[in-house]
Amino acid sequence: MDAFYASVEQHDNPALRGKALAVGGGHRGVVSAASYEARKFGVRSAMPSKTAKEKCPHLIFVPPRFARYKEISRKIREIFYEYTDLVEPLSLDEAYLDVTENKKGIESANQIAKEIRQKIFEETGLTASAGISVNKFLAKVASDINKPNGQKTIHPQNIEKFLEELPVEKFYGVGKVTANKMFTLGIFKGKDLKKRSLEDLTRLFGKSGKYYHDVVRGIHHSEVKPNRIQKSVAVERTFFEDLFDEQQINEKLENLSEDLHQRLQKNNIMGRSLTLKIKYKDFSLFTRSITKEEYFTSPEEYFKISKKLWELRPYDKAVRLLGLSLSHLNTEEKKQISVQLKIRFEEFED
């Protein structure tokens, strides 16, 4: 979906259409989503609201309405399931679809994408963009090429040329830090990355080296998993005023422990690894985890362990955000053997 949260707000409130809009934010928060009008000024998701306002003084902040976003997300997924049951949601506004064998017998993957985007617009009034190719990595990269309200097909015969000319910062999985490291190494496009050997990339980037070695050659074997396994459950709070007092910290950790337990109970989830996240006033981040052989079972346990993790903090600085998350869940499953997708491309567009 195109700027999903912001687009929903603009759709539901015509007075906001064409305006620079941010969902979330407020005095102490961060931007959850930004409209395309706001993005022109450099406003991005996860940006502190203060920074966003400095970049775009006329920016309008609206509170998130997750119930509404979930309602529309359900409608969109219903459209997906008209074509295939192999749908892997990544979030409320994004999913992978394997349409190798689809319910309507349409041979052109490009045509399926067109139909889905048109149906989404007719039923929700919102626009979507799509990427079409032979695997998830290429489809993901392609989905960003003609945003908003567009689609891009990377035909099998064009994969090598496309990836060689693609800037490395556009590769899915290459973040800002990694991109800057690649720049210092003289790696600016896919063709530069392709010149590096597997051994060289592994030495420079560790386990990620093999991933970069493979994807620049169009190799990505991850299949579309319709029953995507949740790997962690998290709760966190950004505070209106920075916290420093120990008693306040303990109160917040206790509240977070209760919130985390309720969320886990609701979905019958248990886990063995508890992680404390601390974001300080200067936005520096600290995380620390403890893993047990048995599952955590109570909010009292979360609270007790979170206090121990708090004591391991490296700084005595004012705290802006606290978070607790649980991983190594009882929902995890063994990895499955994956295969490359084979989709017909009788019709496609650049």
C-alpha cells in the first residue's frame, strides 16, 4: 500500500487531502507514517516528531487509528485470497503473493497485479503498488520502483542487467549503515557488488555476505509462507517527560510486564528470551537479553528479570523510552526447504 496509514487518514478526512501529514508524532513521539506531501520535505517514518516539524513546519500530526487500519487491511487480504491462498503478510499494508498457480487461471502475473490493484482502489479508495518477478527479493525491490500507484515487472531475461545497474542502497536488506560501508569500499551499484567474491563479502559483512553475494545474482530461495510464524512479541512506551528516578523506572517496567503478559495470554504464546530496550534522551539505544531453558509464565517473572537487565545498563542518563520483548516463542517452527518460484511473464511492463 502507498503511505498506508497517512492515505487512510486523507481518504477518511477530505480536509487532509493534499496536505503534509504525519500519523503519530506529537510532543514526544515519532512519526508512524508520512504522506507523500510530507515526504517531499524529508519527513520519514520513525523520525522524531520534533525533527519532522523542523523539516516541515506546516506538518499536520494526527493520532493513529489502528482499528481502522486493520479493518481495511482485512478487506485487502480478502482480495488477495480471491487469487491465491499463498499469501504471506509482512504487516498491515504489505504482503507477498505466490501466483504461480492462481485460482483464476490467469497466466500473466503482471495482469494479476493490475487486477488486484484496481480492486483495492474500487473497494477502499486507496492506491497500491506492486512488484512482480521470480522471487521475493526481486519482487520486493520492484515494488518500490514505480511508487506510488504503479507496478514494475522484472522479467527473467532482464534480471541480470537490472541488478547490475541498481544502486546498492536500493537492495532490500541493505540499510543506511551497510550502504555507507559499501560506498567506502567503492561499491555503488550491483555490478560493483558482483565483482566481490563470496569470501571477500563474508569477510567484510559476516553472515550477510552470502546474502549479498546471492541476491546480486538474482538468487533468493525463500518461499512464500502463508502461515508466517511470529518470532517475537513486544511492548514499549515513549514517555512524555524523560525518566531518571529509579522508582519511576520500576513502575514503568512493572506496567510493561503486565502489558506484555496480557498480550501473550491473548494469543496463548510463551517464550524463553526476554529483552529490555532502553532509548536515552540523546536517542542512544541499549538492549540486553536473558534466555532461559524453560518458558516465562508470569508478569512477576518479566518484572523481576527486567529489573536485572536494567541494572546492566551502561549509562545513568535520562530515559526516553522503555520496551520489553519476548522471543524464542512456542510458535516457532522448523525451517522449510525453499524453492525458486516459476511464474509466467507473457505480459509485462517496465
